[in-house]
Amino acid sequence: MNTNPETCRNQNFGACFLVVTDPRPWGAQGYVQIIGSNDRPGGLAYYRARWEEIELIGAAEWIAASLAGETDEY
């Protein structure tokens, strides 16, 4: 799911890709991946979103960094 930046109660999560771990009648619990600093890896930030804060994406596909010699054209 994607958190809608216009309706999200916590703007730190606005327009983030929310991985839903627990759908609920009132909305969904899940997490977003956060970036770290140059010397420390990021982690997960957990969030409880109401249905009016999120939009269904359906399915998403993770694409790792491109291989050497390949273009980034999709």
C-alpha cells in the first residue's frame, strides 16, 4: 500500500510504500523501510494507518541495482 501524502496523519510517512503485516477493520499495520546514514544501515519504521490514509497498490516488485554493463531503461 502507499500512504497518501494528502491524508496521512503523520507526514513523515506521507508517500511511503507501506508493507502491510496485519490488515485490520480500521486500517492496516505495517512498516516502511528507512534509509540510514553513510556509515549505518537503515531499518524499519512501523506505522498504523487508517483506510483513508492509504491507497492499494496491488503488487510491487523489488528491483535490485542494475548489473554492470546493463542500462537502467525499464
